[in-house]
Amino acid sequence: MNSVTVIGLGAMGMGIAQSLRRRGLTVHACDIRLDAAKAFAADGGHAFTKPRDAVAGCDVVISVVVNASQTEEVLFSADGAAEAMSRGSVYVMCSTVAPSWSAALAERLSALGLLYLDAPISGGAAKAAEGRLTMMTSGAPAAYAKAQPALDAIAERVFRLGERPGAGSKVKIINQLLAGVHIAAAAEAMALGLREGVDPAQLYEVITHSAGNSWMFENRVPHVLDGDYTPRSAVDIFVKDLGLVLDTARATRFPLPLASTAHQMFQHASAAGHGREDDAAVIKVFPGIDLPRGPKG
């Protein structure tokens, strides 16, 4: 396996494409944004704007788009990849989607003679660029065998969670439950500190060396301190992802009070016009907070 297609050149997809190329693989990179495709091609990659063209000659296709709707477009639109992929090649789906939708997609691709890995990712843009992602995967042994060289290039940990597609997506949405709740809790804590007149930089220093710390607090609060809400991950991502969490739990009437509250906070922030800002902008839902503002805030 010498050639891999990466579809979606956002912060994560671009890092994945670069990691694959560092391993000596030929990378076909595809994005509807011509400037993103050209940026990758400028360093020696092969750039495409149509999925059907990008998959030619590649046995592994890694999709790093936002959601199920974009995945449908990538695969089944007039310019989609599904009909153009070689039979027996593998589609590695890295988006956060409903587990039931992922399982159904595996069946649709199987009917076309294609293999499938349910393979959501975690780690952010920095680890994508370093080839150190965490992948939550499930699929048939044949799919792993085909995709393994690519997985080795992009991930530090590839968790194999079973042969049944959808298992990886279940674990990913549980991760997103925790991530969303932790970001919302970090925002609430900082908002209270600001309201009470605590020096925000000192508060950050204390909490990151105390039991109340979390990875999300440590990573996101600096965006608030800098007043920089340039999206690394957006408010609307957690409107979507926590919505998937709640939809999954609702199917079995399972209560999720903390996830529900966090979802409402992100929806509130989105409705107030902050949906495309960094997810740390959820702090803006709190009234009367004198937030610092930077050049991008």
C-alpha cells in the first residue's frame, strides 16, 4: 500500500495528510476549498477538489470531514468517492457520527464491495500533525489489514473495539460527553472567578496545580485569558456532538443530566452568534462578565 487518499484538509485532515507523507506514502488530498488543496500540493502532494478523482489508484481512503451529512456528500454525491473506489479498498471514517448511522454506512459500502473502518479520532491538530492521534476503531479484520500502514503513520494509539462498525463511534461520543461537560464546567468556573474579581491569570495558575484541574481547563482557559476565540474546535461542534450523545441515550431512555446542561450552554452560545468561535466562547453565555479581549476575540 503506497497511496492513500485523505478527504478533508481542515486542521486535523491536513496534519493527517502530512503525517502520511512523512512515512513515504503517496498522498492524494481532497478538499472542496481549492486553496487548501493547493497548500498541500505545494509541498509535494497531489491535490484534488472532487472525491471521485482523488480516490483513483488508492486502496485506503481516510475521510476527515465534519459530520454524517458531509460524509454522505463525499461518498454518494455526483462527484462522490463510493462508485470510484476500487473494490476491496477500505474507507476509514474519522468523523463523529451517530453509532447507528456508522453501522448503516458499513452495510451500504459492503454492498459496493468496499471495506469500512469506523474510526473516530481524538488529539487535536497538534497531534494530527505529529502522527500521534488516538483512534477509536471497529471493523472487520480485512479492513484493518488493508489500512494498517496508514493507521501506523497517523496514530499513536489505535484502539480496536470490535468487529462491529459503530463500536468506535459509541466510545467517541462518550469521550465527547466528557469533553463538552469539562469545557462547560471550565467556563462556569472561570466566569464565577471573573465575577468575584479573582485575577484570572492567578486563578488559572492555581487550578492547573490543584485537584480541580482537567485537560480541557488547562487547554481551553488560555483562549479566554487571551481573548482569542479563533476556532480550534468550534462551539457548534459541541452543539452537534452533545446532540449525538443525547440522541443515543434517548433511544434507551437513559438520563444524562450533565450532558443535557452542557448542551444547552453550547446551544445558548451558538444562538447568541458565537457558533463558529472557539468552543471556549461558551463562557460568553454568562451575564455581566468583563471578558478580556484580544485582536481575534
